[in-house]
Amino acid sequence: MTNTNDQRLRGISVEIDPARCIANAKCTVAAPGIYVLDEETGVAVLEHQDEATLEQLFAGARACPTQAIIISQLGRRVFPQILTPMFGEPPE
Ligand code: SF4
């Protein structure tokens, strides 16, 4: 992110956990053009981070049913506050 946007976003950073992403595109509907599905992997990725607003970043994260989108501020997780456990076979 650019310095300007980093100041606007107050140290917010976004991580998308590919192991939790089930590629159902909910985040891409909630924040189109910011969250997109990678054509090769099918996993959600962030695009146009420099233009993203806090509202868009959080809208995508809230829409995610598997809590794959994790938002931190200055290195401290702010969303989701508690990650639900993952079930099923562990990823290889
Ligand atoms: S809403 Fe969550 S699970 Fe669905 S594509 Fe986005 S990050 Fe992946």
C-alpha cells in the first residue's frame, strides 16, 4: 500500500488465508474489484489495495463464511476476533 493509503487505513493490513478460502466469491460481491478470485488458484486475492477503503475491506471480511479474510491493525488482529476452528482433513 502507498504511504497515503496506509495513513488513511491507519495501519490496517489484510491477509487472505488460502487454506480457509472455499472460493464462493462472497467477498468479491461485497467489495467488487477489491477482492477477486485468482483465475489459476480459485482463491480470493486482494486487488487495487491502494484504492480500497476500510469499509470495502471489512465488508469483504464480514461476508466471508469461513473467516478466511483476516484484518490486522499495526500487527494486531482486529477481525475476526476469534477464529472458528477448521474441520475436515487438514490441507496438504
Ligand atoms: S468470501 Fe471467503 S471463502 Fe469466499 S472467496 Fe472470499 S475469502 Fe474465499
